[in-house]
Amino acid sequence: MTRAHNFNAGPAALPTEVLEEAEKELVNFNGTGMSVMELSHRSKEYENVHNDAISLLKELLQVPDNYEILLLQGGASLQFSMLPANYLKNNETANYVLTGSWSEKALKEAGNFGQTRIGATTKEDHYKRIPSFDEIDKKSTDSYVHITSNNTIYGTQWQQLNHDWHVQAFADMSSDILSRPIPVERFSAIYAGAQKNLGPSGVTVVIMKKELLEQERKEGTPTLLRYSTHAEKNSLYHTPPTFAIYMLNKVLHWIKRHGGAEGMQERNEEKAGLLYEVIDNSNGFYKGHAEPESRSRMNVTFNLRSEELNQLFLQQAKQNGFVGLNGHRSVGGCRASIYNAVTLDSCAALREFMIEFQQQNQ
Ligand SMILES: *Cc1c(COP(=O)(O)O)cnc(C)c1O
């Protein structure tokens, strides 16, 4: 049985090796006579998996000791409201940098808790680019600045994160976490749903400066929506998504075996390079959505010269075993999501298909 060339945007491809390991252990995990799904979340066997996942995240992302790593539920979408619920006080203003639909959603949620303003937006450029650091309107009175490191739908990515943000910075890294090294110390909070680069859906990774835990707004925040609740109990305050965390742990081991964050960066640049090269050498047959200096190494977005040709491309791609190439319903066109687990082979096969399709439909 062959594996599909899976370019799904999320949930997305998982490493075959990881799935095979999980298959072997499915009915009898570690000699327990039970699946990991059937273990108590208070058992030693599960706790080892849980703690190993947290320590691998710390190691692979080089998270400093003054940060807490939390494994939560509710997806990145819950973080859109959980962060302002705890950290945007009534008399304060949060600064959102808009680079796509996910940042718009984050901004909207923050508006439920306090004042917001838009420090920069590239909406009028159809989100084809990331604003330069200088374009961001910075005020020392901002409560925090929020960015989206990779824009899954538009296919743009902050090339540089190592900025001296003027106030504490929060980042949604859902679609590029652990795809490259990141300067964690530049951010007060980083969050990401696991289902793109780290594992299956159901678990959300939050990396947060410990000092923030003492600054939460306590009145009115439900217990489960306070970060301190989870930090105090090592993300075991209530039943965690144990199977998703088990898979996360396996994917983290796989990332470690493949060179960690640096290894992923190298692999991802090579994969993205294969596809962008076809686009750039196609004499405009394929038109990339993102401006070259803002291109994402995770989501390659492009259009053909007409909607009919887009449809023909997608239809023939599907017949040839390529899955998930439709652009997001809000922007259309084509998108190849090439997260960590998507293989170089899949990208090379797509490249060949794109070249042949151009030859036949020039
Ligand atoms: C997928 C995605 C989200 C939404 O994640 P959920 O886990 O579905 O809530 C948020 N932000 C970005 C950048 C994403 O790619």
C-alpha cells in the first residue's frame, strides 16, 4: 500500500515512521496490555509520555528556563481569546499586526476583552507580503503586540523574528512551529495547534514566560481559561488529550532524529525551493500569490491564468494522487502545504507534475 502525496493544510501529513510505531503499539503499549488511549492520565506510563513531550519541546525549541510549556485544548482559536482574557486589561490597548485571516480572527477576539488597534496591515495588498518591522506603528503604551508568524491561507511568513519588539510580544506559530529555529526569548507567549507541524489535532502547545502567570486578570476568568491553572498542574489539571500528546511525543522524537529545528529548516527550504523554482521558471504560467521576499516555506500558494485552468490543474492533480492542493475557500487558487512531515519525494513528484501540466496546457 502506498501513501498519498498529502498536501493538506491541516490536519496534515504525519511521518510514516511515526504512524507505523503507533500501529505496532496500538493494542499493547509498553507491555501494559492496553492502548495508550486506555491508560489513566494519572498512570506512570502516561506521565512518562507527557513529560517526555514537554522536555523534547523545551530541547528542540531551546526554550529558556524562565518559560513554562503547556499542553492545552481548544486549538489556536481558543488562544485568540485566552490570551486577551488574561492579559488585556480594561484600560489597555493591544497592538495587532494583520497579515491574514488568522490574525484578523485573533484581533476580533481580543476586542471582546479590551481595546485593540492595528499596528500594521497588508490587507490592501491582498496579504501578499509581511510588513517590514519599521512599518509597524509602535506605542510604549501598547499592552502587547501580536503577530502571526506564518499565514497558512495566503502563504506568507515572517522571515525574521529576531526583533526588538517594543512591548511584550505574542505569536501565533500554528503553521510553522518547529519548522525552523526561533528566538523564543523574543516572545512572551507563543502558541500553536499541533495539527500542522507537530502531530494530530487536539492538542495546543503554549510556551509562556513564567512571569506572565502572575499577571493574569483573576476576576471573571474561568478556572480552565487561566494559564496558571495548567502551569501549576503540569498540564494535568484535567484530562489531557492523551492520544494526541502521545503522537506529539512521537513526532518530536522524529524531528530530533532528523536534525531538530535546524534539520527541519534545511529540509523545508529544499522542499519549498523545488516548488518556487517551478513557479519562477514558468514564464507566468504559475503565478505565486506571495511576494518573493515574504514567501512561506510551509504553504506555497499559486494561481494559473484562469479559473478553468486552476480547476483542470486541481482535477488532474487529484487523478495523479496529489491530495489537498485546493486553495483555502476564502482565496481560491492552489496551495501546497508542505509542513515538516511532507517528504521531499512528494514535493519532487508535484514539481514534475507541474512541469508536465504546463507543457500540455501552455
Ligand atoms: C490552523 C491555524 C489556526 C487555527 O487553529 P485551530 O487549532 O483550528 O484553532 C490558527 N492560526 C493559524 C496561523 C493557523 O494556521
